[in-house]
Amino acid sequence: MTPPALDSAPAALDHAAIRSILVGIMLAMFLGALDQTIVATALPTIGRRFGEVENLSWVVTAYLLTATASTPLYGKLSDIHGRRAMMLIAIGIFAVGSVACALAPSLTALVFARALQGLGGGGLLSLSQIIVGDVVAPKERGRYQGYFGFVFALASVGGPVLGGVLSEHLHWSLIFWINLPIGAVALAMTYRALARLPRHERPHKLDLIGASLVVAATVALLLALTWGGTSYPWGSPHIVALLSGSVVLWALFVARLATAPEPFLPVAVLANPVVRFGIASVACVFGTMVGLSIFVPLYFEVVHKLSATESGIALIPLALTTPGSLLSGQAMLYWRHYKLAPIIGLICALVALAFLVWRPDLPLIDVAVIMAVVGTSIGLVYPVTTVSIQNAVPYYQVGIAMGALNFFRSLASAFAVAVMGAILLAGLGVTPQRGAAVSVVTSTMSATGAAAADVFRWVFAAAWIFLALALVALLLMEQLPLRSTPAGSAPPSPAPAE
């Protein structure tokens, strides 16, 4: 171990300074949040436009994969070059990726463009969380929850409707073009506001080998889940080779974690039980949220015969996680047992979702109520798990812990989308014998609502399992007293081990 670095700690910021910094990152947060909701309702239209409904989930999965791999790297790079510089780079890459998405001539090109967009998107929300950890104490974070609640409420309500309207009445590419003016304003605000942000430069070694291994292992696994039982039989050489390759790559990744000078995911951080169970819980609920956001609009169009615009409106109850986040933030501010709110919420969500597993052809109003319960409950989990993780690690590891959280959250999202997509395609009758043809999917989609609803029963069952795992992990997560000082006013942190 090298001796501790004796840099002077930066002065604590007052409320006005904190507020100006948070306003500066709000547009970056909005850009990332809007992309998650606006794409969902446009996906069926995109699938019909390119005639590749069976590969549609890769529009989401490609984004999640590159966002997953880049998220921990942003945390380390922001320690080296500063939060503001990396936030500006993330917004710039995201904007370039958005242009590539809008100009994509085929679904394959769109998938690669989404991968580029994900390289920027991996830094938007993760750097925002790191910056919040720099300037706001865990105990006081509920005070500022209203700022974030407004951002996510606007993205949650406007995204699905805007995506449906643009794709149905104008052109699907507008859901990506709209990122350019928002990104330009975000660049200007971020450049100005984050100049007041405390600096926490620390030398790091980037584990690009570890990042490459985890991406390769994940791609092999997701390809097996996507193609197994549809394009190829589960026992075919293609699927066996992909699964075997994924196991080998994951083993190499674990070995890399144990031997790298500064591994992609620090083992010491993951060894913390609060971090481990908190990440597991939020990863499962986020995977559920992304998976349902992708496939529920298709459910509305197939089962309830809604248009793309109507599906966007119907998706709003699920996207409204903001009330839950606000309630959870207040609970952390005033309740000693702050885990109680998300625990009760997840139990309610499991009960509500069980009705859709039992009767997937419920009336639309009943489905909307169930989605509202699920969305609110998921919102209750976000603040508690995020703040608990930040609170459980030393100040100098907050960025690394947030990188790990966003890494596993994106990984779980990609996995959930792949699992739900595989279930849906199998239920729609896409088999190796019939081929993954659009005509098969389209003919099944034209069936009566009651018949099509049975296909989605198992998609909702998969979501129920993910939420159940989230509840178990949350129950196992220790509830520590919250610190009352932010990272910006913390004592100097030790230098990393050599």
C-alpha cells in the first residue's frame, strides 16, 4: 500500500451551489431517461418498417451491452479527467449515436448505431449519480429528490406518448433526431454548471481486457437465448457452442478480476454485502422495468388492439416511477427503517402482477392499474438501494460503486429483454422448423386478443420472478445509518493500492 494522499479536502458547497450543479446535470439525466421511454412505443413500428420483428429486441440489447461495458470505465475516467469532461464526452457520443440511429437504412445498421449510442448513454445516468454523491450527503439526498423526480416524471410521461405519436404519424427516426437539440442544451448547461464541482482526481488503470471479456461473454449468452428454440434447436451445435463459449469467457473474466492490477469491477467493492445485495435488488427491478417497457406496448397493440399512440398513453402508468421515488426519498429523510417502503412496494407489485399472470386478458383499465402499482413500486427501490450503496463504501469508492451498480443494472436489463423476447417468440410460434419469419409473427399477432394474451402470460411470469428476486435481495441488504456529510467535504482518501 502506498501512503495516503494528503491533498486538502475541498470546501463544502452551500445549498445554492449544490442546486446549480444539480440543475446542470438534470438535462443529461433527462436525455438518458427519455431515450429509455421514447424508444419503447416506437419499436413495433420500427419492426414493421424493416420487416424484422423477431430481431427487434436487439435494438434495445445492443444499447444496453455497450452501456454496460462503458459504465464502470466512465467512473474511473471521471476520477482521472474530472466529472465535467467525461459528462461532456458522454453527451457528445450519445448525440453522434443518435444521428447514426436516425439515418440507419436497415435494422442491422440501427442495432450497430444503438451500440454506439450506448457508449455515450453509459455515462449519462451513471455520472449523474456519481456527481450527486460528490455534493449531497446520503442523509440529505431526499431533500433534492424533487429535482430528479421532475426530470423522470417528464421523461416517463412524455416519452411513451411522444414515441408513439412520432412513429405513427410522422417518422420513427424523429425519436432519435429529437436528442440533438436536447443534447446541445445539455452540453451548454453542463459546461457552465459543473465548473463549480469539486475535483477528485485519482490515478487509475483502465481494464479494457476485462471490459472486452464481459461484453463477449454477454453477447454469446444473449445470442444463445435469442436464437435458441427459434432460429436453431436448443441442442444444435450453434447454441451449444454459444453457451459453452459464454461459460469460458465468464471464467476468464473472473480470473481477470483476480489478477488484474486494477480490475474492471473491484472485488473489494463487490465483497461489501450492502453493495452486493443492493446491486442485485436494483438490477432485478431495473431489468423488469426495461423488459416490460419493451414488450408491454406490443401487448397493448396485439391484445387490446391499440395504436402506437394509444399504446404510449397506456404505458404511462408503468413509466411513472417518480411517485415511488419521491416517497422513498422522503422515507429516507425521516424514517429510521427506510427499507420498509420498498419492501412493502415490491410485495404489492408481486400481488398485482400475479393477476396478469393468472388473467393476461384483463380489461385495459385493470391492466393500467396493475402497471401503475408495478411502476410505483419499482420507483420505491431506486433511491434506497442507490443511497445505501453510496453510504456503505468509503467516499473515494463511490464512483467505482456506482459504476458497478450501473454495470449490473444494464446487464440485468439486457438479460431480461433477451429472456422475455425468447419467451414471446417461442409463444408466437417462431420455431426452427417454421423459421423466424415475419409472416409467422404477423399471423400470430392478428389472432384474437384472448388467444394472443396467453402468449404474454409467460412474459409477465418472467417479470414476476425478477421482482421476487429483487425482494429477496432487498431483505438481505443490511440497513446502515446514513452519513450526514457529502463526499465533497470528506477527509482525504487513501491512494489506491499498487
